[in-house]
Amino acid sequence: MSERTPPVTMKVVAERVGVSIATVSNAFSRPDQLSAQLRADILTAADALGYAGPNATGRALRSGRTDVCGILYEGELANTFLDPYSVLFLAGLSESVEAAGASVLLMKWLPDDDSRGALRRAAIDALVAPSASAAGADLDPLRRRGVRVVGTQQAPTGDWVGVDNVESGRLVGRHLAHLGHRDVAVIAPTGTGEIADVGYRPDAPTAGVLATSYQADRLRGLWQTLPGGSLRVVTCATNTREAGRDAAARVLDVRERPTAVVALSDVLALGVTDACQVRGLALGHEVSVTGFDDIPDAAFTGLTTVRQPIREKGRLAGLLAMNPDHQPRQITLPIELVVRSSTGPAGRPADHQHRTETE
């Protein structure tokens, strides 16, 4: 029986190069502390000996740092890569996290014990939580052990980077009211359940059906700026183009359809435009459609929407997460109504003024 080869340790590498163990450690974790030549000599020796570097778990225990920033998504992580908003946000976040010498860990949150347990055990230094309003108290154990939690919606306390979602709803509401729209349908994702027609009043339980607080805020702003109007809310399970298309059937396939449809995201709004196209309804003429976010496909489709700086939002969230000294800790980003050809006056063809994009 052959003898087992002992594992190569940091001490073995140090002896080969003729330096201290601490110097070898710095070559892997603090390269700025060494000259380029010395670090190259250490890494060459380590490679020749088959030493891959310090154990990440042990290093984290000794230093109290993992150099990992988590990002918490509600639902299936695969949907993250299909949602243009999430892709842009993640690109901005990664820019800041990588600049800090750390990595990004995608994490899934669901309201079950397995998700809560995984969240509590997560080996992370910071967490960016677009699902903060849904996860709620499940984030408290992380905060108690010193994990920096950064939200992406306005809140009275805590660290966050967000936009004024009530005002974004008002921007859409004022625009539609100016065009004469009074009968308006809203399509909103709930995260669970089937398509449902729930109606809406800001003081009614309907508001609690919505998946996140940003949706309730946008609805509130819309309600405030459509005085005397009818606001009908149709919910769908997911924030996908397909879900928007299917939910649109509920409001378009009726004798008295609304003159405008407001989707609470551009992805849903693009599904509504698909449904209109199938039915031969001219956008901005027979029905107006709006969204929120201004993802790249919105301009191509001629979608009226509210623009927010998505990638910058992610970058700043990463900066707050990785730099505890950064100020301010609560950042409100600007928003802008972008009018395109998908909206026009209610009850008559849209004139040229409202069919061109205004920046």
C-alpha cells in the first residue's frame, strides 16, 4: 500500500521561497503589500508544488470577511437572466463589487423554511436586497451579525438606493389624464397565483395583493392623478412578457375595453403591446400603453415609460454594500417620463406631437 502524500501547505511554499508564512499569505490575499517580482516568485513556487492557495473558509473565519456580496431575488433565479431590468442592475452591481475585490453571489428567497435557513447561514459580507420588502424580518439575523443590507426601494430607515415610485406613478397618471384617459387598466405581477381581476382602491385590501411595495407606490401615484377615473387592476403571477400578454387578454377582450393600459414594468408592457398587435389594435390610437423602467426594448417598440437609471442604481447599491463609510446611505435617483408613440389622446387617433419621443 503506497504512502499517502501529505498536503502542501503555506509553510511548505514559504520554505521553498525562503520567506515567512505571512508573506505567502499576502501573495494571495493582499498582493499590494509585495513587490511584483516577489509575488510572482511565490505564485510560481506554489504552482510547482501544487498549492492552490489558502482555504477560503479558514481565511474567512480568521479575517471575519468573506469578500462576497449577495444579491437576493424573489422566485426562480433563472428569471433573473431573462429580465432586462435585472440584467442591467446586476451589471452595475458587479462593477462596484469587483472593484472592491469581491464576488457576487446570487441568492433566492422564497417564504419557506429552506430559504430562510440558507439566508441565515449565508457566508457574505453584504447583501443587496431588491426583495427586501418581501423578505422583511428574515433579513434581521443578517443585520445582527453585521452583514450590511442595502435595499433598492425608499424606506424610512436603513441603507438604500431607489427612486420615488409614487412620483413615477404620478408622471404616468398626469400624462394619461392630459390625454383624456379616464378608464384605465393596470397590470401588476403578484409573484404567486393566477391572473385575477382585483379592482383597486388605495384604502382597500387590494393594495396588499401586490408583490412589492414599489408596485403599491406606483399604483398610489397613478390613483392620485386620475381624479374621477376608473382604475381596474389585473394581476399576473410573474413579471414576464408572456404574463403581460396573457393578462392583457383579460382587459382587451371585453365589450368596453379601457382606453389605456398601464403595466407596472416595461416587460409586462411589451406583453401588452404583443396582445394589441395580435388583435389589430393600433397603439396610441385605439388603445394607449405605458410601462416603467425604460429598458432597451422600450425605445424599439415606441413604448411610453418612466425612465430610471437602472445600471447606475446597481452600481451605487454595490458601492454602499462594499463601502460602509460611503455617504449618503440613502440615495434617491432621478426619474423621467419618456413619451413615445404608444400613447395618444383617448377616443381619437394620436396626433404627431404625442407619437414622437420627447427626451
